[in-house]
Amino acid sequence: MDAALQAQLTYAALGCSVVALFFSVIAAFPGLKGVIAAVRDGILWFALLVVLGGVGFLLWQRLHLHDKAPVAKAAQAPV
């Protein structure tokens, strides 16, 4: 993953966290508490999905690149 994509994922997770904090503050109003809590929870789950997806992609990418390295070296070895 390049630095630009990692920065975008970080900004997306940070934005979701800020929106969730905003809804947490607004949830103090009793009439809208249930609706706003549901929206807040959805945003938090989405932020968690973005973060875990980014981490999973980084791990997959490292494992994928790590698996290809020995094959490339073996193909270049003289016979």
C-alpha cells in the first residue's frame, strides 16, 4: 500500500471517529437518543471496518510480496 492510500484510510477513519463523537454529544437530547445512537454505532462499525480492512490489506500485501521473493530469486539463479 502506498503512502497516499494509507493517508486516505487514516483520514477516513479519523473522519468517522469525529462524526461518531459529534453524534455522541448530540445523543444527550432524549427525544433523538435512539436514532442518533443507531447512526453513531453504524459510523463506528464502518470506521472499524475501514481500519481492519486496511490492516488486513497491509498484511496480505506483505505476505504476498514475501511469498514471491524466493520464486523470483530461484528463477534468476543460473542452471
